[in-house]
Amino acid sequence: MGDVFVHIVTWNSEACIERCLTSLLEQEAKVVIQVTDNCSYDSSLKIAEKLGIEYRANPHNYGFCAAHNQGVASFIKSTCQYLLILNPDTVVRRDPINLLTESLRTNNSA
């Protein structure tokens, strides 16, 4: 299992979600990625599935916050130490998640 649980809410995000997910898969840090989709009518979930990303398909659009709350509940049940919530149009550079977790581990006041 990973150190960082990354949660992304999608709704018709096919234009950007593949770049986001690919950038997360290239991280040096151990990440667990989960997508919660709010009843998209595009191929957002097919992209996540193609990349082997865990996903939840909501039968209705529950809204951004409620969908993230579903992800937070999954994080709490996981063995991950940290939660990172991202928008589907985010592209993460090669090493910031690793740098962030190392900083959190070495700085007990954070």
C-alpha cells in the first residue's frame, strides 16, 4: 500500500484526466490513487480503468464535496498516512509528492 492516498473527483473530465493520472503514476512516492466520478457521460471512467486506477462510479452527480467525502472515507479505511485531494486538471511534476512526504516525516511540528 502507498504512503499517500490521492483522491480525484471527475465529472466529464476526459479532456484532462489522463494527463493527471499519468503524472501520478510516474511519482517516485508510493501513492494510492482513487477517482470518484459523479455520473459523467464522457469517457472519464474508461480512462481511469484503462490506466488501472481504482474508481467509484456514482449513479448520480452528488456534487464535488460529497464525492470528496466518499474519498476521505476510503482514505480513513486505507493504510495510507497522508491524503492529497486533487482536481482532475492537475498535472503533478516528477517528485513533489515525495518531497512533501519527506518534509512531513522530518518536521514533527507539521
